[in-house]
Amino acid sequence: MVLDIHQIGDPILTQKALPIKNIEDYWSLIADMRETLISQWVWLAAPQVGKSIQLFIIRQKPTSNYPSLQDTGPQVIINPLIHSHSNEKEEDREWCLSIPDIRGKVPRRTRVEATYQDESWQSIHKRFDGFEARIFQHEYDHLQGIFFLEQMNWFASLCTTDRYKKNK
């Protein structure tokens, strides 16, 4: 089932999400989030669909802006914890399903290392680089109740999606 996306202004999006203790309680939600992710875009956090739990799904895939990306397929991330990151940051435009039609430049670490559980409840330690690191940090922020707008250095880079497409 494709789930409704909660929009900016909804209090659930500013809450710190709770850890998941029993994956079996969330298999149906994960399946619905996968379907929602496929119909919408490439990343989605549980708070965006009204569940304040530490769960997100990311998928890196080629786009018109990033044609060289390899398709990673959907990755289920549960109870993530960032252990280390690069000092280097890169600024790029981000957008969010919960803030429709708005984009802005956000500085993000170019590399993060994290541990998490996957949907089989296996413990994973992984390094995320480049665009995948950006996606990971964006979704991780959702679990902390943080929007990408709060990570921006300056708001003059904000624009609508239409304006962004015209200026590419």
C-alpha cells in the first residue's frame, strides 16, 4: 500500500524517533514503505509516513542530475548510529517529500560510517560515500526530528523545483 507523506508542520516530523526493539512488528510497514518509496523517489523515513521509529529506506540510483550513480536497490536501515565521518563537506541541493516543491543547498559530510540493523535484523557496519552519504544523513536527520532546511548555511539558495529545473 502506498502511504501518505506527512508534510512540514506535522509535529511527528520534529520528534526524535524511538528505537525498534522487535522487527516482526514492522514487516508490514517496511513493505508499505518500499512500495511508497518506489512510487515517490529514492529515500523515505518512517516519521514521514507517521511512525516515530528509527527506520528509513534509501536507494541510490541514476538520475538526470547524477547519471553515473549505480543502482544500489532499496536498503532498509533500522536503529542507525553514525560512528565517524569525514571532515570534508560538500554543498548540494536537497529536497524532501515532506517539504514539496522546495530545494536548497545543504552542506553534508562526504563520508559517514554507521552501524544499523537490516530487515533481517542483521547488524551491518557500512561506509557511505558521496551522494549515498548525503541520502543517509538526510534520512538520519529525519529520525532526529530535523529538516534539511535546518542544516542550510544560507536561505538564499532556496528555490522551487520548477525554478531549479529552469536554471540547471
